[in-house]
Amino acid sequence: MAKKKDTSKTNVAARLESKAQQQLCRFCGRKPEVVRQLTPSGKVQMFRKCCAEAGLVA
């Protein structure tokens, strides 16, 4: 006979709290938006859209 569990394995309150915290970009301080761009030479480059919209990147 299995034991009856009184509590859940995961801490639901802690998960909700971490989801509620919004991560911010370390350069511009806005919500991070990262896209992948393909350069003319064929390389893939990660590009921060949030910094471009803030005017930090040309």
C-alpha cells in the first residue's frame, strides 16, 4: 500500500514567483528580445532587438 501524499513535490508558489520576475537586458534595461540574423557570408549572428529599439546599437 502506497503512502498518501499530503504535499506536492514542487513548490508551486516559488515557480509562480520566479515567472513573475521579469528579466531585463543587461545593456539597455528593457525586456530582452533576441533574434538570429544571417550575415552575407552565411554566418548566423545573434542580434539584440531591444538594444536597437533603445538606440544603443546602430
